[in-house]
Amino acid sequence: MKKKSFAIFIVFLFIASLTFLHQKILIYVEAYKISKNHRLSNELVDKRDYLVYNLTKETSVQKINQWAEKNNFSPTEKVLALNLRRAEPAKPTNKVMAMFNDLLGIPTGSSTALAGEKE
Amino acid sequence: MKIRDGLRINYIYVFFVVFFILLFLRITYLQVFRKNFFQNLAQNQYYRLIPLSGKRGAIFDSKGRILATEINTHSVFADPLFIKDKETVARILSENLDLPKQKIKERLMQKKRFVWIKRKISWSEKEKIKAMKIKGVGFLREHKRFYPQDKLTSSLLGITDIDSRGVDGLEFQYDSYLCGKDGMVRVLQDSSSHEVILTPQIITPQEGRDIVLTIDSQLQYWVENFLEETIKKFSAKEGSVVIMNAATGEILVLANYPNFNPNNLKEFSPQLMRDKAVCDMFEPGSVFKAVTLIAAIEENTFSDSDVIFCENGSYKIPGSTLHDVHPYGSLNFRQVFEKSSNIGVGKIANKVGGQKIYTYIKKLGFGDKTGIDLPGEIRGNVKPLSSWSKTSPYMIPIGQEVGVNLIQLVRAYAVIANGGYLIKPHVVKGIYSQGICKETPVERKMVISALTAARAKGILEDVVKKGTGKLADIEGVKIGGKTGTAQYFDVKLKRYSQTQYRASFVGFISDLDPPVVIGVSVFEPKGSHYGGVVSAPLFKKIAEKTIKYLGGEKMPAVAAANQNQ
């Protein structure tokens, strides 16, 4: 009986140790994966930075102004005002529907937004 | 025989006992007394410390455009111990990094474990070298200061050194705010020197604070272009322009020419980098007459209709003779300033009195630093009253025997434009850190009455409408200002130069709300050296753009003019 218990204990100890070792290895495997991803992320950040660098360089005040001067581009000096007008509501022919619309506040007719230049 | 065997066994027994005792003592010594030493030795092999640099803060203009920022970059280093064929490696690196081969070889010959090959290389350079997989050559991630606007505002921003520490300009002045704090991470290192992120211990790096300036880079661009055009047109040596909000002291533009590209320090020279508007002292000439104007009005010494005889262009004063460019007979108080008569101003100042003129010079901030948040500001030179010579009461009021910088002049004219307040100019609007903003407060004190300021403003507006500043006039817009032409005092020859002049114009746009003051100074122009010819047209160009840009719609006069078009 004692021998059997001892054998079970040894097997249990072995399995426990194996599991512990397995977990330890898994942690290292994950650590390697994280390190690899970290390296990759750093490379991507670097690439992004170089792209941002190029973009910022190409969109500097000097470059934009030089482009505007070359292409004779000048923003409009007059102020554009949005003239928002609501079209005359089309009255529904059905009286019940009209009452229903009024009750729920459903707008009738189409609204138009016209952009006009303020003279 | 048995006895001998017993003895042998005993000897062996004793030997082993002693051996194990010694072994135990050695282990105890190593494990207990030398524990820390060996632990450190092991940790140094297993762990690696990677520095994490704290990113330097960015600098933005008032509209949020980036003026200076940090980008990630790489630096190449080598471990000479790992490099066997140093000649070949030096040749490869030299070809790809644009460095002399000999220089690289010398570094590789050093008996060190770490030597820099080249710092802050480009992406393409890094990729090329990385693809070669040279043993003993590695890369370190670093930050590099980048100025997207190139030359724009360069003399204001200054530069940083290779380690991203500010060495001049705003970068130097605000280094303690901009500078980040470096951090560190400790990672495990395997036998192939690969980093393994296993329970990393991190000291988080702290990013530097961002700075928002009062400068508007769009306006700055136009002004720098106009300044360059004028300098080239008159073959001048250098020039500066300052635009300041007269109510708050915010500097909207601070331009110097020639300037430099902070991204390419090969063309850098300290002379190019100097912020001339702040660091250069000069004799202001007639622009300084505004001090006498203010003093005479505030002290109620003259009314507008009082007549001053201008001696037909030549007036003997103690120790010297005053001259006018054009001879004048009798001029009234207003006309003296309109025509910029040296004799007239000299006589006015003499009547006001040297003591009072000196008081107003100091009241308007001359001879003291303005306190602008830029390094190297020159105090100027205002002689104490006790050191005034017999000629000083006549010469100082016309802008000679006195040294000022352009910022001081602009600040003095702001007093007239804003109704009597001496303000502290500043270029930093606020410092931002993790969503918290520390804004620069407006500092001002009243130095003259609003009435005096209004009367002086009217006279200076007439200078532009009818007087020497006609070329600065814009139809339909109220502009006040004063021209200035000053001979350069040659320190070596100890006399005024006959060929070197400084042409200035300092004025304000009264119609803008708040008014802005524009100071223009051009050194050594050729062809013409008069402030009214060289600087006034430049002022006009800048003022027109400024009015259009800062909102001409708010100005009734401009709005009316637009409607009539």
C-alpha cells in the first residue's frame, strides 16, 4: 500500500513538474512572440514616421504658398454665406394625413440649401 | 595489515571530510559573501538596459502649424570586437554612409565595445546597411529634430545639438520645458543577443511639453519674402521685421534676413543665426523722435499750432551743428514731425528739458530689456543723465548717441497705438503638457495718458498721410508711423560712416482692432538709404497683407472701400 502511494506521489510530482516546465516554456515562447511583435511595431512606427516626415515636408507653408503662386491660386476674398431657405411646404391632399403630420411634427415638402456669394 | 588498512581508510575519511568542509566553505563564501558580485555578473550577461529617450516637445505656430517636431531615426554603431575584417567593413560603411573610410577605420580600430559610426541616418541608408547583415554593426533608435518649414522662423526657433538639447533661440530659452526625460527598460537577452521581453522593468520616459507660439507662419512667410525682395532690390546687408499685437504684446511675425535652414546645419554660421531684431543694437535715427513727441504732448509744452523756426536747414548747437535734409523755415508743432526736422525736434526737446526727455526715454522702455522670451536680448544704450554732453540734449531726441533694438522701438510705438500702455512682448502663447495649458499672461503698465497717446497717434498718422512716410500710406486705412535714417557709427574708426546707413520705419495700423505695430529695419541699403524710400514701401506691402489676412472685414474703412470696388 505504502509502495503504491509512493509511486502515485512520484508520478504526480513528475506530472506537476512537467506542467510547470511546460508553462515556463510557454511563457518564454510568448515573450519571444511579444519581442518579435515589438520589433515589428517599432519598424512600422519608423516607417510611419518617415511617411509623416515626407508628408509634413511636402505640405509646409512654403511649399503650399509656392504651389499657390505657381498656379495663380488665390482663395476667394468675398465671404461665402450659406443662404438656407426652406421651400414652401406642399400641403398633403389627405386631411387625416395632414393632421397626423402636424401632430407628430413631420415636415412636409422639401427644403433646399443654396450657397450664394455675398456681394 | 589490518591496522594499516584502517589507517588508510581513516586518512581517506579525513581527506574527504576536509575536502567537503573546504568545498562547503568555498560554496558558502561564493554564495553568501560574494553573492552580490556574482549576481550582478550574471544579470549583466542576461539582462540588457535599453535607453528610452523622452521625446522633445513640439513647437507650433498660433494656428497649429508644426514649426519643430521630433521624428524617429536610427544611428549606426559598431562593436569593434566582433568585426574581424575591419578594412572591408570600413569600406562598405564608407560607401553607404557618405563618410571617409579612414575615419570609420580609425573608430573600428579602437579597443572599445561601442563606437558610433554615424548618427541620425536616413531610412534608405538604414535599410541598405541592415540588408548587408554585417556582424558587429547595429542600430540604435533615436529622435531627430525636424523643422518642416525649413528657413521660415529659423532665427527665432534656433537649433538643437545632436543630443536634442536646445543651443539657441527658442529651443534654448524653453529647453527645460521642451526637453523630455529619458527612461529605460530592462529586458532579458538570449545567447544570440536577442531581446526577450520577459517581465520587463520600465522607467517610463517623459515627453517634453509642447509650445504654441504667437507667430503666424503664413504671415511670417509673406513678410520674409517681402523682406528678401527689399534686401535684394537695395543690395542691403541685412534686415529685420517685427509685427506685434499692440494690445497684448504677442509677436505675430519676427523675420530676419539673411536666415538659415535649421535642417541643414552645414550652411550654418553664428552670424546667420543671430536674431537681429532682438540681439542687434543700433542708433535709431528719426524713429526715436516719437519720444520727444510724447514728452512734449504729455508735459503740455506745445500745442499743435505752436510755431518753431527751423533755421533754414542749419542750426548751431553747443559743440556741433544740426542739419535738416531739406531746409525749412517756420513749421508748426505737427509739421516738425511730419517733415522730420532735426532742428525742430532738437528745439522742442530743448524746451521740454533734458531731464524730462530722459524720463520719457526710460518710461518708454529704452535702455532696459523688454523681457521678450528670447535669449540674448540686448539692453540698448541710454546714457545716464549725468553722462550727457552739451550736444546730447539735441542729439539724443533725434535718435543719435542712443542705442536700441527693433523690439524696443516696436514696443514704444505700441504705447501710442494702444492708448498709453507699455507691454511686455512675448512669442510664446502657451505651454501644453498632458492637456494642461500654461498661458503667457499679458503684462502691461500705463506710462502715458490715453489723451497723449491719441494726440501722438494723430500726428504720426499725418506723417504717413502728408509727411516723410507717404510711401507707407494705404488709401482708406489709418496708418501712423515714423521713418528713420541713421548713419552707422563705425566703432573702429570712432566716427559716423558716410556709406553705411540703417533705414527704418516703425508704424501701426490704427484701423485694426486690436491695432498692430510693424517695425522694419534695413541695414546698409544701396541706391537710396532713406527710411522713407527703403523701409516705408516694405512696411506698406506688409501692412496690406496684414490687413487682408487679419480681417479687413472688421475695419469699417476697408469694408467700405471693398464695397465701392
